[in-house]
Amino acid sequence: MTADGVATGGDLAIGVDIGGTKCLALVLRGDTVIDESRRETPSADHLAEHLIDMVSAIEERLGCRVPVLGVGAPGLVTPDGVVRASPNLRDAADVALGKRLRDVGRWRVHVENDATAAAYAEWATGVARGSRHVMMVTLGTGIGGGWVVDGKVHRGAHGFAGEIGHMVIVANGTPCPCGKRGCWERYASGSALRQFSGGEDGEVVARRAARGDADALSVMQTFADWVALGLANLVNAFDPEVIVLGGGVVESADMFLPVVKDRLREHLYSSEQRPCPDVVAAKHGERSGAIGAALLGRLH
Ligand SMILES: [Zn+2]
């Protein structure tokens, strides 16, 4: 019970994943998701109010206060929860999201990079449980990267590690919302898949490919090859034990994962002389980021 007589759910934690198009919020009791909701992502200056409203609606539905609020945000997120830059969120520059949520005074708030949160979820409770070197790659509106290195979450010197979507993979290639050209996420994200298919959703292309449609199979092949090329560069640099693919596109993993694995081995430096890391779909699917945000929120 709080001072004003409202019940608190002591073991509950809310996790929110802010995506380029939608925000996914869920509630964990222990490791179990007991409530879930989605809303469209607003421009970054309205984000805090939007999340407060979303979380308040969840608490009302549950009939109790939830003490922990973890948020996964795309882009450069500082340890105190400022979103410095995020090319796939409108107007995101120096948004003090953590402070604005903390100022409400109702939750213990932690803001994390979304892919770092996803990596933590898959390592702690998902498909990479028991591994010590995990690379998480989320394929959504953009591409996010998160690492567990030697059993610890790796954030880099400023919290900005893992911006793998903006590794330049084609010199002077397709323009990216980040201002550069030829970034990997222009070729291997969910948005890129949509672009390759002439505007169709990834799931629609995957369904057509599963029926043997030649155009759809060719689109999936092209997409998988771009995914594999970027992964090979990352494996050359970081030598992970396992690569976990997350994000919305992973719902169609059956249609492109086998090609990704084959092509990764072909692209990898000296692949005959080394183990090639396994590439697996996230156990939590597109929920990884929100689950990881809730779990990390409990730790802070
Ligand atoms: Zn970029």
C-alpha cells in the first residue's frame, strides 16, 4: 500500500520498448508477461507524456501501482537516460526521458538502449541463456546492436556501443536518416525488406516466399545476403559465441535464417579455420527489448 492507500504490485515491473513506429509496453510478474499493449510512437518531444499515459493506463487496468519502469529507447542513450540522438525517432535530440519519467515520482526508472535491453533479455531468460559472449542484432525500422561480453552487458565508454545499423557497408550508398550514406540498416532492416519488396510487409513477403513465389524468394535471398554481410563484419570484429536476431522481421525467420547462416560462413574471414557462431531467432521475438527493459529496471 502507498501512503495514499493505493495497492502496489511489489514483484511487478513494466518494460517499454520504443520502436520507430510503435511503443510496446508489457508487465512482468517474475519472468512472466501478464499484460501487454501497443501504441503508435509519437515525436520525441511528446514521448515522456505518451509513456506516462500508457503506463498509467496499464496500472489502472491492473488495479495497482507498479514500482519499476524500464524503458528501451533506440539510438544514443546516456547512463542517466538522455536520448542524445535517434535517427528513426522524430525530433530526437537530447531528450531527457529518464528525468521526465523520474520527476513523476511514481516509479523507479531506468532507460537503456533498446538493443542492449534485448540482449540482456535473451541472455538472462531467452535463447542465449548460459552463453558468455552474445551479440544481439535487432532488425526493425533500423538495426540495433547489443552485447553481452564475458557474461556482462557491454555499453562502451559512454553507453553508446552497438550502433551497428550505421556501419557503412556501401561507400556512397543509399542515404540514411542519420545523415550518412550506405549504412547497413538501409540494406538489412525491416524497412529495407519492405523497400526491396516494393512496399510489402516482411510477413507478407515471407508468406509469398513460403508458397514458392519466385519474386518473394528472390527478395528474401537479397535481404538475407545483406544481413549476412554485416554479421560477418561483426563476427570478424567481436568473435561472439552466438548471434541472436530480434525485431519484427524475426517472426519470418524461417524464410531467411538458413540463407543468412550459409552466407555468413562464406563472408567470414578464414571460415574453415574457426567455429562460425550460431545465428538464432530471439526466444522473446519482438518482445525482447521490452522484457529486457523491465528486467534491467529491477536491477537499478
Ligand atoms: Zn545511418
